[in-house]
Amino acid sequence: MSLINSLSASLSGMLAAEAQINRAASNIANLNTPGYKAGGPLNTNPLTPPINPSGQDGSNRDLASQVVQLDRASILYDANAAVIRSTSRMTGALLDMFAPRDDS
């Protein structure tokens, strides 16, 4: 994977994490608002669908599930930021290798 591709993929991951954080934060802020239709999860795991055993959509109706969504999104954001930092360090090291040397 090229350096540009890794930056692009990481930026995309950070934007997805930001959207998840915003959605969960909005759901938490409006948890007790009468008539509020909570937004569903943006990236669900197909192994754990957002349907509870009673058949009702329960993915965003309680505080605990929203806190889990916030935590997952925060980890996703941090992981992508770490990739960007590593890519930046690698780019700097590569450029340093080709910098003209002053042997005076």
C-alpha cells in the first residue's frame, strides 16, 4: 500500500469514526426527549445485528449501547490517527534519506 493510500484510508476511517461519535452523542443527548427518533448505528457488525430477542430494534434505545458505540468509535479514531502519525514519520524518514548532505 502506498503512503498516499494509507493516508486516504486512515482519513476515511477517521471520518467514519467522527460520524459514529456524532450519532451516538446525539442519541445520548436526546435519550429522554419525547418523540425523538434515535439514529441507528452507522457500521453494524453483521455477527451482532441491532435486533433484540423480542424482535424490536434496540440498537440505540438505551444509554449502555450508546456508550459502547462511543467507545468503539473512539478506538477506531485513535487507531486511524496512529496510522497517519506513522505514515508521517515514514515520509519524513524517506525524505531525510534523499536530502542533500553538507559534508563540510
